[in-house]
Amino acid sequence: MVRLRKNEQQTLLTIAHLGGKAKVSQIVTTSNLSHAAVMRAALTLSKEKLLQIHEQKQTIAWLTKEGEIYEKNGLPERCLIESLNSLGGKAKIDKTVKNARLEGQRVPIALGWLRIKGWATIERKENTLTALKKPQIGIDEEVMALIARADKGRIVVEELEKKERGAIATLRKRKLLAVEEKILRTLEISLHGQKLLKKGVAPDEEVSQLTPELIVSKKWRTKKLRKFNVTAPGAPIYPGKIHPLQQIIERARKIFLEMGFTEIRGPLVETAFWNFDALFQPQDHPAREMHDTFYLSVPKAGQLPNKKVVDAVTKTHENGWTTGSKGWGYPWSAAEGRRLVLRTHTTAETIKYLSAQQKPPIKVFSVDRVYRNEQLTYKNTAEFHQIEGIVMDKGATLRDLMGTLKTFYERFGLETVQFWPSYFPYTEPSAQAMVYVPKLHHWIELCGMGMFRPEVLAPMDIKHPVLAWGGGLDRLAMVELGLDDIRLLHGNRLGWIRRTPACQ
């Protein structure tokens, strides 16, 4: 006699009692076992080739709340055509609608389906309806009535005729039906299982939990302990965790703090003075146009800083002032400098900080949101996070800046970092930090960098070299998370967030 676990024996005997083949739901009802217990037993019996598991997709359909209302009171087009016929077959649209007691969105729905079904013509100029024929009960209405009469208000779509299945598709488009796909499992005893039943099966008493009583009494020696497959996958668990992008932000902050930097923050809305003018960006620069910058409409303007700083910036723009530069050669406008913008970079915060803190050494950074009027694509967004930082110290050089950034990116695991010459309006010399990503087989720009020009430092009365850098953190996050579409970082797609490890 072959011995099986109790649930396995009971499942096998129940299927035999039901004729050798039965649905899982029937087995659950007959055996009084839970659905999970039956399926666990079925998987084991299937592995032992004692039974076969047949799977069949099944589509279940039921009426939505709106569908239930229409099934009870009639489809909007049915109400409208009956109203029209009661008015003699031709009448004004408004009068017909009022007589049918249709309101709101149901009116255009009724008119549209009235025309689609060919029940009436619509004369827009005369604003009239003319009935064409007496409408018969349609297949869609028959299917709705069928579902309403079905057990628990649900039907199996696969069991319907072809034309009825077509009506199901139409009703789904009208959002009068909801559907759900399920897997129907049927268990059938195999030939090997039938032979086993003839020989007889007995339950194998197993202990699933080793209790203190079993240990103290030493009965565990005579009991058979159930084996558990500790390598079998369990049900997925989605605990609360920090958003992947926020993890990258916190990681960047931690690295800078460990390198001795101080974090600074600033408002999202800045004056054009701090966002552009203080950084020696001319007021007719293309980047300041509406197609690159978000300007506020209410309020439109903010306050300028103290007169000494404003005068120095004005002279620097107009003629170079004491910097040795010729400036931009145009009359600087205070009104343009007062305009409020959604900051396009966090450099506005660092230059503002420098104007108030001028005693070296200074090492500050910022990781915050910035805004640019860009088209949303797989690599660009209108809102993104920027890593920004400055170092002011006596004798600071570009080599110090390169070493600082190389250390930062190496701490992120990006080892192949190079610095390529570049141009930026407010730094000279300038460069861009590039990293080679083996998986992508190409170089990616991480940030722009350089030393602030005298035209930026002199108006703020800064006497020492200033190293500055700024770059998009979102692009760094894409490299870290292995993404090829930046929109995933901001789309709140639950599936992706759940799949991303809690610890990078």
C-alpha cells in the first residue's frame, strides 16, 4: 500500500469520487479542503505523475454600475427612439430628448448610437430627428439581459455564441461591461494514479511543527517530520521603501557630507538677477527666452539685492567694470533683472551664498530641483534634479576640482571618468565630466565644471578662486538604475518601483 500525505490522499480520493476528473472548485467543495491545500496537493501528485493538471483560460464578464442602470431602464438610444416614435416619428431633437428624460452625457451617446444603428436620421440644420424603422431588440441588449439573469450576474464569454461575443466587445468599449481573465484548472487522475488507487493508499501521518511537548516527551523520535522546500519561491512581498530616485539623492548627499561639504538650499523661484545676471549671462542670451525658461505671470517681479551689488553687476555687463573685460556692451535693465523665474539651475543659490559668505575656505553643495522649458522625451524632462557645488579657497586650481569630482563619482562606482574641454558663460577655464558606461558602450556627460570668471567674482567682492560644477542627477540615476527612459523616474509606475531593490 502506497502512503501519501493526508491532503494528497484526500484530494486523490475526492477526484476519484467525482469520476476521475473534476474542477478545482468542485474538489474544494466536496473535500472541505481549502483551495490552497488542494493546489499544493495537486502539484505534488502531478510531480509524482499521479494526476494531470489541465489549464484553460476563461473570461468572466459582468455589468458595470452604468450597465446595470441601462439594462434596467434601457439603453440611451432605446429611450430616445421610443420617445421619437411616441412623438409621431419626427420631432425636434430638444423636444425628443426632454420627452425621453435624458440628461448630460447620455444625450450625445444616444444620438451617436441612434445614427450608428440606423434607427433614425439627424438633420442638424433643422435640429430634427426622423425615425427610419421600428427598432428590434439588439444582440447587445439581449446579452445585457442574459448577464443580469446569470448566476451572481456573471457569465463565461467563451461559452457564448460568436455574435454574442461580438456584442461583449461592443459593450466593453461602451464601458457597460467589465471583464476579468481567469485560469480554470481541472485535475484528472492519470493511469499511474488509477493503478495506485486500486492497490490502496493510506494517509502518512506527518508532523509539520516541532513543539516543546514533542521534544520533552521524546515522541519526535517516532514521528515523521514534514519536509519543507526552503528553496521554493514564496509570495512576493512589497514593503514600504524609499523611492529609487530619492535613494540616489540621499546617496549623493551622504558622499558630499563625508567629503566635508556643507549642504545649502534655496527657493524654487528666483529673480532673473540671481539666476542669470549675477552669473554674467547677458539679458539677450537665447537661454533666457521663453522657450528655455519658465517665467512667472503672477507675481511677475521680485526684489533686487543691495544697491552696491546691483551697480557692480550693471557696470560689469555694460563695460566690464574693473574685471579687465569689455563686458557685453548693452544697457543693463533692472526691470529684466527683477523678473521671477523657476530657477533653471541651483548655481543661483551658490552665487547668492558666496555674496554673503566670503571668508575662505568654503565648500558647499546642493541637490535640488530645477526647471527648464524642454520637450518631454526619453532623455529630457521639464523638471529634474541638479547636483551643484562650489569650493572657494586660497590657491584653488582646476586640478583640485577635477580631483574632487573624480572622488565623488568613484564613490558612486563610476571609475572611468574623464574631463573634456568645454564652454560655459560664467566659468573659464571650463570642462565637462564624462563617464564611460560599458553596458551602453559610449560616454555620458555628467556635469559641467570650471572656475568662476572675474566678471562673476568681482561684483560680489570675492578675492579668491572659486571652483564650481553642476549637473543633472537624474542622468546619474539612469546609469545607476540601468534605465533608458528618464520618464520612469517620475512616472510613479508601481510595477517598476516594486521591482527595484530597496538597497542599491
